[in-house]
Amino acid sequence: MTRKRNLIITSILGIAVILGFVALRGIKVPPEGTEGTIGAANRYQTEQISAKDVKLEDAEIQAFLQSDTFHKLATSPEFRNVVKEQSFREVAGMPAYRTLMENKDQVQSLASKEFAQYLVQPSTVAMVTSEAFVKVASECNLSELLRTPGFFELVASTLANKPTAAEFRETLLQSKGLSQTFVEFASKNTDVVLAAFKPALLDAKDMLVSLNGASELLASPQIGSLLESKAFAGVVTLDAHEQLMKAPEIMSLAFNSEVFSRLVEAGQWSAIEQGFTALEQQ
């Protein structure tokens, strides 16, 4: 009995020592039921990690700089010139730009300096970022419409005559070559469609019909966020960028490289520059 009592006393003393240690160290034991809250907090902190927190091991970087992929990138004068531009460094980190680089037709449409300059004009930017244009683009197959001559005839007639809603519906029904989806949408959302029709649409008629990927690019969901960026305007009007768009394999190679993409996200351009220098010294 004495032995049992001594064991109980020893256990109590042990617990007291542990609690005392916890109190001295300032460690707080979470109340029951907060495990989920702690997990959520940890997840929240993880989600708050910015692009600047993306780190690569030196061995990863060195392996990339010595790879055939980097050699092909670094031996392209146009790529090296573009990478040195601050505007490209800003744009390269935008998901919308990387998505654009994955579409060969859209990329090659930027090889037209005329189309690139059209895109960054204030009137074009105002049009594609307007609520009405975005709604039409999201509800209808706008890229197909932008390749349809009958659509531009409708736009030209509307801008010239400024019809009422009823008159517009009548003209709409008489137009040829328009998709049934658009006709139905425009009939029910006359105000939206009329607001989306801007002279900037007519300015691009020939380019949108003749350039592969141009209509798709103008109607794409990400175009608004790109055109609102001054850096994008700076990039697409560069001669070196224009040349890269004519042979998009180099840009595709770059953004398909996991290490290059992570370097871009982390803003570790100095590592890429060091790779360029190392190749020059070989």
C-alpha cells in the first residue's frame, strides 16, 4: 500500500515539474477543439508566401545553367535582349503572359508590329476592359465573331446609325453569317452589345481576319489584365520581342522549363545573367 502511495506521489510530482517547465518557457497548450484552427492558420501562412519566397537550391540553378535548354535560350540574341528589359521581367511573372506564351497562334499574332501597337492603344485597352465587352466575350464565341465579315458590317452600321434597341434587333435579324448564339444573346442583351461596339473594333478588322490567333487573343479572358499593364505595352513593342514571336519556339522552351519559371517567380534574374556571362567566357 505504501509502495502504491509513493508511486502516486511520484507521478503527481512529475506532472507538476512538466507544467512548471511549460509555464516558464511560455508554451501555451491549445484548448481542446482548436486543432482545426491551428491547421487553418498554418495553411493561411503557407498561402501568404509570396513569389519572392520561392527559393531554388544552388545545385538546381547550376544544373539548369549548364543544360542544353539554357544554352539554346542564351544563344538567342533576341531572348537575351528581351530578358534584360525591366518591362519583360515584370510581365514574365504574370500568369496571363505565361498562358499567352502557351498558345502558338496567339503568340505569332504579336509578331505583327501593327497588331501589337493596336493592342496597346488607349482606345483598345478601354474597349477590352469594359464591362460590356467582357460580358459579350464571356457569353458568346467572340473570337469566331471577330473572323466574320458580317459581324463588322453590323458594328459599322450600328456605330454609324446609332439605332434604338428595337431597330438594332431588326438589323441583327437581317445580318448574315452571325452565329445563332450571338443573335439570341444580342436580342436579349441589346444594351450590353451596343455598349460593347466601339470604333476600335473596326480599326482591327483586317488584322483580326487575316492574322492567325489575333481574334482569339483579343477575345481571350486574360487580355484585359495584360493590356492594363504598362510593362506589357513596353514588351510587345520591342523589336527583339517581335522577332521572338515570329519564332515562338524559344519562348515556349523558356516557359516550359520548370526551373526558368521558378527563377522568374522568385525574381532571380541575376542567376540568369550570370549564366549568360559564363557562356560568354567559355
